[in-house]
Amino acid sequence: MSARESTQFAYRSQKAIGVFNAPPAAAEELVLPNKPVDETKAIGYSADGRYLAWASAAEVRVVDAQSLNTVSVISRPGIVDVQFSPSGTYVVTWERYSKSDDIAASQNLRVWDSVTGEQQGAFTQKTFSDQALQWTDDERYCAKLFSGEVRFYAPTALGKAALALKLDGITAFSVSPGLAPSVAVFVPERGSKPALVRMYAVGAFTRAVANKTFFKAEKVDFHWHRLGTNLLVMTHTEVDKTGRSYYGESSLYFLAAAGNFDCRVVLNQEGPIHDVAWNPVEKEFVVVYGFMPARAALFNHRAEMVFDFGVAHRNYVRFNPHGRVLVIAGFGNLSGVVDLWDRKKLKKMCSIDGHGTSFCEWSPDGRHLMTATLSPRLRVDNGIRIWHYSGTLVFRQEFKELYQVDWRPANIANFPQRSALSPAPPGIAAAASPGSSAGAGSDSASTASVSAAAPPKPAGAYRPPHARTREATGNGAPRSLSDMAERVTFGMSSPARSKPVPGSAAAAAAAAEKKARRRNRKATKGDGSDEESDAPSVAAAATDSEGRPPASSSSSADIEALRRIRVLKKKIGQIDVLTKKRDDGETLAANQLVKIDTRSLIESEIAELNASLTKKEAPAEP
């Protein structure tokens, strides 16, 4: 890869895989020879960027990442994950575990030579973990966890362990990067014994160089500084015994690899720890923590807070490779707002919209940020977006279903840090429709270049599918009271209903109108004999078993009076039940006896309401 020319990324979609040249050079999809015709299970670059590998149904193919020519082919079906050793010398594959009496047949974690494709060794790994086999940066050793010990193997002699770190109860370990590798191991708390993390220099396991004990730790995440000189340990519990957090409890501890300093990182806001990120060129780190809205803060090499980025709905943080710009974002069930900060000036540069993002990583050039929406996390709006750190969208690609995307690693020396941040480049418009093709065998859509990025269309309030249909067609009456409330909530017009909801004021008014029309017709014919019989009596309406207002009550006052009568009659029924209990000798509470005494008052109020309604209904004397 020539200096300052281009970067590269590979993707894996539903039907194809592909490789793109990416900004700062013109983005274009490259022709990939020997592209698999069947489904691809995994893709991956080597850490030095020399090789790209993919696993299809029948084989694993390793290609040169620059020329895309085949380097080796591993003919083994059923492989679902592929990784490289740090220098790309070895390929590690994993296939689903199958129990067998034959030990060799049950070994599903295999190590291969990247150039020759020959198998170097194999292990049994029942459940998938991308940290199942860990390497030192110089590839002198690879390590794997067994019951009560971590075994270190020389890659050329994987049949027998060269070193072993034994400690009862180990459930997790991590090998540091750097020229002088260390290994940290974790033992969870048991009974009254606290959990512990111990750090050893690889090859010197008789004495720990650092040791930290703590409670409330069932699982841990290890976060090493790029040089391997410091370690952050994030502890987790499945359950928060205080009941304040659904996600359990978490804490953060700092350990120096030299063994001269360790402490708990003091956080000034209660709640879970969402993310941690080291500055790759400085001994400092950022933590996003606390109940939402969460707080993001910068800490120095003594775990002291030096800057507060404020509170917002954020749960993700990453520095760019030069440590100059960092991204603080809110993904998952958050809105997807991405904030870009200038570390040197400690000032926010801009915010971009990354809604639906499930993958977010910096380009090796340190000036571009990729956000991608992947399946199965989300099965709609899948695609890739690349942003300049000024907030300009410079690349966009849509996919029907996108499963994986990765930047090609590159030496940071190929993209030297500028004294000032680069200006914003020209942006792009919205991508073309997903039906267009961007390359042979690709199910992606092409991009179009313009002078500025097109702003995203506001999503607006969520409407259920049936509400969207009614809004588009403009017809259809509400089908229930909840339907009517939904229309009011969403601001949708409500056309005249063909059948009002029973029991509503509108139903009573419609019935009164209908009754008035009937009376007018009869008066015109000169036949008013049935007028009295056609209209139900007020007393009958007041005692309607379904509690509906009478058709003759057109005013809201009459409706309220009828409702009051219904409530009072319900109280009379309750008093009758209490009276029967008292007469049967059952002891009643004081408030129940008082309620019985109010029967006469309730009956009087019902009589007054019935009288007022009867007076209104009585026809005027000639």
C-alpha cells in the first residue's frame, strides 16, 4: 500500500464478498479473482495487512491483500471462522464441535501455515471464542486455556506445551501486546474469597508482577494499552443485588505491567460501565459510564480524571490511530448520534447521524470513520458509510443483507500525522437504489459524487402499519376508542365514522338526531300517536343494563346526569350486599356501616335526577 494513496476494506454480504479501495483515494470495488460462488462464512485480514482470507463451504482461501492473487487454499469443509496470527504466518480456523471417540476427529480449532496451507496442529474448542487462541506479538508462543492452567505452545510444535501457568480456578486470560509480553489471568470469587487478577511475565510464572483482588466480579474484560505497559480490567456481575441496574454491576481497575501501581478507577456517576478505550499513543484512556445519560471522561496514567466530556446518551468510544481524534457515540438501543472530538484542543468538532450502526471503526489513515449496519443485528437499511472526521459523508454503499465488514490494517507510518487537521473533502449524495449493481456478483448499490452530503430524511414519529395505510389513503373510520386515541396522538385526520363507538357522546348525539328526524316525519304526516311509545322512558334509559345513554338525551348535561344515576345505582347494589351480610350476623367494618347509612341520601339524589330528566322530556301543553 503506497503512502497516503488509499485504504482498503472487505465486506461479506448475503450473496457475495468483495474488496473496495477506500478514501482518501477514489472509492471503487476491485475485481476479486476466484470469488466463491456459494455462501461465505467469514472473512479476515492479517494484522499486518498482508493477507486476506475467507471461509466458504468447501475451503479457506488465502490471498495477497494488495494483488488479490491466491497464496494458498485449505481444502476443508465446514469452517465458520478464520483468523491470522499477529504477523500473518499462521491461519487459525474454527468449525463446529462434533463429539467423537476419535480425539483427532473432535479437534475443531486448527492452525495452518498461511503460505503452504499445511496443518500445524489442532485443539478442541467446544464453544466459539475469538480469544480461544492468543499469540505473543513476535509469534514465539500461542496460548490456550485449559482447566486450571494456561498452556503456551511454540507454533512449530503444537503437540506439546512449552510452558504452563497453573492457577486453580482460572476462567479467563489475556496475553498483552508489545515486545515484552505479559499474561493476565482471572479467578472469580468463590464463597467468601474475593476474585483476583494476576499478571505474569511470559515465561516467568513463579512470581506475579501484579496482583489485584476485589469482590463483585463474575466476569472480566481485559483492555491492554497498545504497548502492553498498562492494563484496564472491567469486572461484571450478572445481577445487581441493590436492584438499581438491570444489567448487573461493573467496576474498573488499573494495573501497571511493571507492578509498581494499581488502583480502582474512581467514577463519579453511578451506573454501568459502557465502554473503555486507550489512547494508542499516550498513556491515557476514556471511560463511558453511568446510568443514561452517561458520562464520558478522560483519565491519565494514574487513573485521575483530567477532562469531562459531559453527559449524553452514549455507550461507545474509540481513538483514531494517531490519538488525535476520538469518537463518542450511542449505538444499540440509543439514537446513533456520533460525536467527534479533537483530543488536542478538547473540543467537539462535529456530530453525525449513525442511526442503526452495529459496526464502527477508524480507518488506518486516522481521518475516516466507517459506520455499518449489519445483519442479523438489523435486517433493514444494511450498508456501509465512511465519514471524514470533519463530519462529511464521503462514501456510501447499500446492501440487501450485510454480515461483515473489516478495514485492511496498515502501518501508521504510511499515514503520518499532520500538524493541523485536514479540511473537509467533497461529500456525496444519497446512494442509488439497492437494485443497481456496483460490481460483478455484488448485491450492493453504487454511490454518486456531489459537492456536499445529503442530509438524512427525518424519520418522524413511528406509526403502526395499519395507521400508515389509513393516513395514505385518507379513509377508514376508527374501529375502537383506542384507535381513536391513536389517531389523536399521531395527528391523523378522522373522517366521519359510519358507526359511532357505543357509549360515547357522539353515539348519544347521533341517536338523538335520528329520533328527532323520525318525530318530524310523523308530525308531517299528522300521526303523533306513537311518539310516546317510540321514545324509551328516561327511567328505563337510566337503568339500562349496559349503561348506555338514552337516544333522547342530546345535551351533555343530560348525559352526565344519566352517568351519575348509573353510578348511584351501583352504590345501591353494594349497600344491598352489605345489608345482607349484616343481617346474616357478619361483623362489618365501621366504614361499611357508614356506607349503609347513606342509602337514603343516594335514593333521594337518584329521584331528583330522574325528576329533572322527566321534566325535560315532558311535551309542552298546547
